Amino acid sequence: QLAESGGGLVQAGGSLRLSCAPSGMIASINPMGWYRQAPGKQRELVARINILTTHYADFVKDRFTISRDYANNTVTLQMNSLEPEDTGVYYCWANGDYWGQGTQVTVSS
């Protein structure tokens, strides 16, 4: 019920855009967000959005922006100034413990 797109390989300093489209019973659910999991590490929150209120992890440092387009029913994570430490699998999340399948983000130095 959470369809993710985006991700890929980018050089340090580059940008990527992740999108997530909730569907079915959770199409209008709030809040939603993005988590990530690096190899050998626990899954951690990247950003959340609840209606118009956003929350970011400290490591985002104004580099990432989460937004929600209710007309197109998507939640987007715009990631700029990417660093190798941002490498990992990024998961879309929705309230009620719904998770996407994950999309790989790899940042090369």
C-alpha cells in the first residue's frame, strides 16, 4: 500500500528525490515519513510530515525537504548535498506501522 520510487547512485554533493504513494485504506493517512537503514545499523528516522508540520533528524541539517502533495497523493523526500554517510535503504512509513519495500540510495565519494 506504499509504492516507493526514486533512489539510485549519486556522487557526493548530488541530489536525489524519493517519492511514496499511499493507496487503498491508507491513502490519506497521517503522519507519514521516511526512515533509512545503513548496513550494520538500526533503522532511523529521516523526516516525518503530519498535515503541514514537518520534523527532521538532526543529521539532515537543512539538506532534505519532506513534502506532501494531496492532489497527486504522494509524499516526497528531496535530498540535496548528499554525503556518503547518507548511503542506505530508505523506507517510506505511514502511521499504523505501514512500510514500503525500501529503495537503495548510494552516495559515492
